[in-house]
Amino acid sequence: MKNINVNPKKPPKVTVVSPMYGGSYEMSFYAARGFSEAGFEARVYDSSVFLEGLKKRENDRAAKEAYALEVMRLAYDGVLKTQPDIVFCMAQAPINSDGLTALKKSGITTAFWFVEDFRTLTYWKNIFAVCDYFFVIQRGPFIEKINREKGNGFYLPAAAQVPPGKSSAGAIYRSKVSFAGAPYRNRVAVLSSLSELDISIYGEGWDTAAGPGLKKNVRIGGRRVTAEELRAIYSGSTVNINLYSSAFYDGIDPHRDFINPRAFEIPASGGFQLSDARDNMAEFYEPEREIELFSTTGELKDKIKYYTENPEKAAVIAKEGFIRTARDHTYRVRMARAMEIITQGARERDPV
């Protein structure tokens, strides 16, 4: 693990590597802005330039795999040309272990921000050991495993961009109750049990994943929702459900060891958030004042009913959540912390 010496007259140059698409794509630009606001020179290497090529090979597995390897080579070359001191890869950035190793051999400090659930997406196993700094949003066993296996794991929670930027204002994004996200197994099961509440559902894949009783709740054709549309949904809904995903259970996710990006993005957009309970949520938001929580499907149903009947109370919590987010949970705050770790070599031993 290499530490960067900071010269206040010439701060280190950071290149943030984005994925081609997905939730962490928009986060790449927010992270770069956060680094800049914290006093460092930052730019984004935008990997979305490869997306059209990927789509053209979508139905040819061999061609798609060959193209993915080509993208990793091109991305490595492109990142190297930016002459960074630090490469900060976002989740699913097209830089593999070989690329990370080569960057390190070139004298560049490498970091990766894995803003994912390590149980659901496991590609971290192939890259964590070759990163100088591997930032994760889960404490406990995950960090312990990384460090036990000679990685350098550090806890860096997700964040939000405040103000979040413009949002669409169409009626399709306004509802009493909304959920936005992918149709994981438990989400399909839980939301199906609430279908009579007329929840507006947004996200790619719901048009095929939703059963007969839930299809009527799916909005905008079950396609991927843009970041701008998400902001409109969060700000235009009386109640925003934040239901953590699981591919292994039919109910509320029993693993409560991380806070997802949505937890910060909803209040940053001025929305009221009703989230399943997380072990360390109180570190970030005060329950019943800045956020509302549920632990069972029955409790979720009851609180949806309560806050849709009392929207003024939801609005008060939304306002407090926004204030807390703007103060404590911005990308400037997170990137300043990341750079503190990178420049000073701070190591956290987080509790299980």
C-alpha cells in the first residue's frame, strides 16, 4: 500500500473511472466533483463510450466476451493517458486485475469504491487484492475478510449530491407511494403483497418480473430509470420505499450490514424515505425524525397507510433528512475522507 504525499501547491491528480452504465455511473461524476470540492484535481474517465459497442454484441456471447476484454485494454490505455497520481475506480468500472496491477507498476496509486452488497455481486474477489485501497460500504465480516486475505479494505459509506440537479416534472413521476429499483426476488415478493396499495414501481425488468397482480403498478414500461427521473420520483412521491435487495429470500433482507446509495439520494432530493431497518442506520439518520424505518412487511404496510394519510408529517421528516444529508453525507465529505486515508494511510478496524 502506497501513500501519496500532498503538496498543497500541487495537489494529486485523480482520475475517477466510471462504469459503462448503471447506478454507479452517475456517482462517478459526483465523486470527481467531491474530490474537486475537497481541494484536489479530478476528472472522470467516461467508460460509457463503450456502451453502444456492448449493446451491438448483446446476443453474441463470444463476441461480447471478446469485446469486454478489448474494452479493458482500451480503458487502461485511456486512463494512463490522463497521467493521474491516483486512479479511483467506481463499482463495475472496466478495469480488471491486470489493468490495476499495470497501473500500480506505473507508479499510480489505485483505489476502488465497491458500492455494492458483497453477497450479491462477487466480482470483488478478483480485484480487491491488487488495489492499494479497496473502499466498501459494509463493515464487519467483509472488511475483515479483505484484510485477512492481504487486501487493504476501508469503510467508506455511500453519499449524495446536494443539490441533486434538475428533475423531470411529469405526472408519471408523482405518486403517493413509489419504489424504484431492480426486481430482485425479495422485492417482487414484498411488493406483490402490497399491490392493493397502488404503489408506483419504476425500474428495468419489472415488466416481465411482476406477476399479474403487480403489473398494473409498473410505470414507464419497466425500463431503466435515468438519474434525472429518479430525482423526480423521489421528490414527487409522498412515500419513497427503500427496500434492500436479496436474491436469496422472499421477505425483508435479513442481512442489515450496509446502507445503500438510495438511502442518501432520496433525502437529497427532498423526498420522504421509508426504509427497512439497518444495523447502523442511526449513525446516519435519526429514526422518526430524519427517516422512517420498518422491520416487517406488516409494519411497512401500516406505515405506508399512516404517512399517506398524514403527508405533512412525512414532509417534516423529509426536510430534516435533507438538512442532515447536506451537512454530513455529501460526496465532498466522503471524498475528503477517502483522500485522508490515501494520503495518511489511516486504517480503520471496524466492529463486526
